[in-house]
Amino acid sequence: PGVDLLSEFSEGTLVGYRWNDAKNVPAAFPFGFGLSYTTFSFSNVKATCDGQVATVSVTVENTGSREGAAVPQIYVGFKSLLPVVRQLRGFEKVTLSAGDSTVVTFDLGPEDWSYYDEEVGAWKSALDQGEEIEVSVGSSSADLQGTASLGCHALSEK
């Protein structure tokens, strides 16, 4: 609700799944939730660094008895995001036959581990601050089946 065309958003950055994660309150339908006639597993989450790019890979397997589509999502979290626990940085839809698996890769760059510092009025890199970057992959914000840490502290150096 607003007055004179001005609205106050008291929740700050804790909107949607971010609020559920920060407050540890399960959602009836978490962000990314979808129904399928089959089941999937996510495993072998790996993170590697090369220059200004980090690559995260995950194996997606159709563990059900029929063909279906999975949408693995990647979330990134680091201390400076608090109170936000993690934020969505990408997703990819893959269709797999029963029993099949594939490796899905996500490329991350400096914008994915940066945050806006209101006190300074500028963007900062969590890696430059020496923070650990945690990447999580799953089928929704509440079903994260794999996690890896980015250990590439020289990524944001030019």
C-alpha cells in the first residue's frame, strides 16, 4: 500500500524464496517447484575456475520409469549477501529418457559473486573480500541436492 504514489517495501531483499530461506520456513510451493511424471537425481557437483569464469557442473539422472524434463537450478551464497542466504544465478531445462543421465554446466562470472555495498555506494566482489562462495544445485530453492565451494580467490583480479 502506498500514499501519494510512494510505496514502502519493508521486506528489503527478503522477497519470495529468499524470505523462506532466511527465516527457515518451508514454502508450500518453493521457487522452481514443478510436478513431473518421473523423478530425477542431481549428483557430482563440481566447481572449477579459469580466469574470470567459474564453471559448475552437475550430473542429472532420470531415476524414474518414463521420459521427462528436469530444470536444474544453481544458487550462489556468500557472507555479504546476508540476510539473503543464497540467490538464483541460473537454470537449464534438460529432457532425459528413463535411466539416462547428462552433465549440465553453468558458467559464473564476477557479477555472480558481487554485491552492492550501500555504505560505499559501489559494487564489491565477495572474492576480493576473501569470502567463501558456496554454489548449490537442485530442482528448486528448497531441494538443493549438491553443494560445492569456489576456491578461486584470484578470479576477480585483473
